[in-house]
Amino acid sequence: MPRRLLRSPSLRLFTAFLVIYGLTAGVSLGRHSLAPHFVYLAEAFLHGRLDLIHVPAPPYDLTPFEGRWYVSFPPLPALLMLPLVALRGLAVSDIAFSIVLSALNVSLFYTVLTRLGIRDLRLGIWLCVLLGSGTPLWYCAALGSAWYTAHVVAVTCLCLYALEVLGQNRPLMTGLWLGLGFLTRAPALLAFPLTLALGLQKVRNLRDTARFSLLLVLGMTPALVGQAAYNWARFGSPLEFGYRWMNSPGPLLERQATWGQFSLHFLPENLYTLLIRPPLVSLSPLHIEPDPWGMGLLLTCPALLLALTHPRPSGTPSLSQNWEREGARGRARALCLGLWLSIALVQLPSLLYFNTGSYQFGYRFALDWLPLGILLVAMEIDGRLQWWSKALIVASILMHLWGVLWMYPNFNGQPWHLQYVELWHQLLR
């Protein structure tokens, strides 16, 4: 049994990405990130408080309210850190937490792919590598900080949700995972069409439809009620998260004050950033660098284009065709519909949001649905990756390597490679 476990692709992926993310973080691995808000919030929870006992400096994106400081972001990451903070106090590194959980996400996603019906080991690994190093998950893992750690936890919830949907698809459980996703990234709750598409395909009457829908809502209810009570206790309203008082940069506050937190006014800019926003280019002298306001997925993660194509050679059965031959006629169609609807709904709030997601490389808000997007890629490509498929995945990885190398100095005060130069000099002494 131990040998079999050691040969497990999931364990090997976990180990490999633990090393990759750990080496990317480097000397930052054992310390706080730029915004370790969830560590401080976990400390407050342990002392029975909702406001912070100690305030991290600088107080980026914290909310001052009636003489106290709060973390406006949903609290699940802090709740997950509770045991660690109980043992080590504020010495807990949110970067290390993000790295371990992100490596677990890649491993978990391999299990999701096998449940989808992917039997080819190499295909599964390629798709896991795409998620782990060809998306913003790479720098979110290695840099920590409240904004990025929230994305990491949301990916975990989304993978567990997909695992349940592709398995027994029990509405109470899928609702629970969506609710937990809401407690870290609120748009994750809107991924419910996937469970509905597959669940309602099997029901035969209105009564079963109502029962499935009711159980789904009941699964979400603890998280929704919990967040509402949390908001009420802090700010006096179940719908008030505190974002409007957040200690954010002036230009963002002005946008929010003028147009509100959500507005159609922001739709063109957000759609542009989501799809095609290019890097910043200077011609004299020639210089190209990422736009911290964000860059389009067509540029930074071109592998997602595989979800729109059908590159199977003639005569090669698709995953959908295999399911229909196994007696699951219509399941693949329902799955694709559920994935597309879920992605569209999850993305919708971000398209209307007053902030594109800066400071970032690429478009980090896509992590709210990217595991589902890669499942669509898996549905469309054949069991044998074509050369152009591999090329698009490699291009996505190289783009995010550029992003990691660009973002690291801004969070750690020096270029990524200098930490290892200094470490080497210390060893030589």
C-alpha cells in the first residue's frame, strides 16, 4: 500500500508543486506576506473578537469602522488558519499556508479529471500543470497576501465542488461546497448551474426537481446565514461587507464613490481586461512590461482557447462520445452546458466591479472559475494532446513565469534570483 501511494500521480503532483511554489517564494516562505490579514483575523477569532487585536502595517485594504479595524473579505481563509495560529500565534506564515494549499489544489484537480473520465496519465498531468503554473494560481500561491490567499482557498472549494458534482452530485453537498466558496470569494456561489444541469437531467417530475433545488439551497444556507450574521455583528447590516470604507488607494475609492461598487459603467473596461488588454509598451527605448491593471486571458492563458475547438482527428471518439456509448446519453451535453453557464455567472459580478483586480499579472479574478474552464478544455481535446495544444499550454506557463518574475520584487523588495545569490554567498562564508 505505501508503494502504491508513493506512485500516485496526485501525490507526485502535490510534491512537485510544493517544491515549485516553495522555490518561487524562496526566503519569503517563513514570513508574512505584504497583506497577512487572515493571520491577524484568525488571532482575533481565537480571542472572541471580530475586529483586529493587532493591525498589520501597512494596513492595505483593511476597513476602519467606529475606531476599530476589520477585514472586510469573507472569513474562510482565517477560519482554516485557526489551528495554526492557535499553535504558533502571529508567527504563522500566510505564504506557507498558500503554498501548501495550492499544491494540494493541483493534486486535487487530478482527481477531478479522473472522475471526469480522463484515463490518460500524461493528459491529466498536462492539464494539472496548466492549472498550477499556467494561471494566476502560481503567483497567488507564492506571494500570499489576503487577496491572493482568498483565490487559493476558492480554488480548493471549487475543486471539491466539481469532485462531488462529477461523482454522486448530492445537492446538499454541492450546496455546502458552494457555500464555503462564497465564504472566501463570493462569486463562487454562482457556479450552481453545473450541479443543476447534471442533477435535473436525472429527475422525472416537478417534485424531484423541487426537492433537488431545495436541498441545494439548504446546503448553501449555513454559509449565507453565517456571513450575514458576521456582517451584522460588524457593521449593523447583513448585506454590508465594509468594502466602501476600506483603506484602498485614492483612485479606486473615487471610482467607487462615483459609480458604486457594481455598475454597467465598468463593463467595457472589465471585459477588455478579461479578454485582450495588452502589456505596457514603450518604444523609446523599446520596453515591454505587464500592465498591473491586468492583461487579457487570450494573451496570458491562451490554452483556454482549446475549450472552443475540436482538434480530434477523424474517427477518434471524444470524451462525450465515450460517455454516450457507456449509456450516459446526454450527460456530456448537460455537463458542457452547466460548465459554460457556471463560468458566465461567476464572471458576471467581476465584469461589473469597480476594480479590475489590480495589482496582478493577467486576470486573477478568473481563478473564481478557471478549474471549470480547464474541465471544458478536457472535454474538447482528444485523449492524445496535439502539438498545438501542448504549445498553448507551454505558452501559458511561460507567460506566468514572466508574471512571477515581474511581481516578486514588488512584494519582496528584490528580484527573485538575488535571494539565491545572497543565500549562496552566505553558504560560502
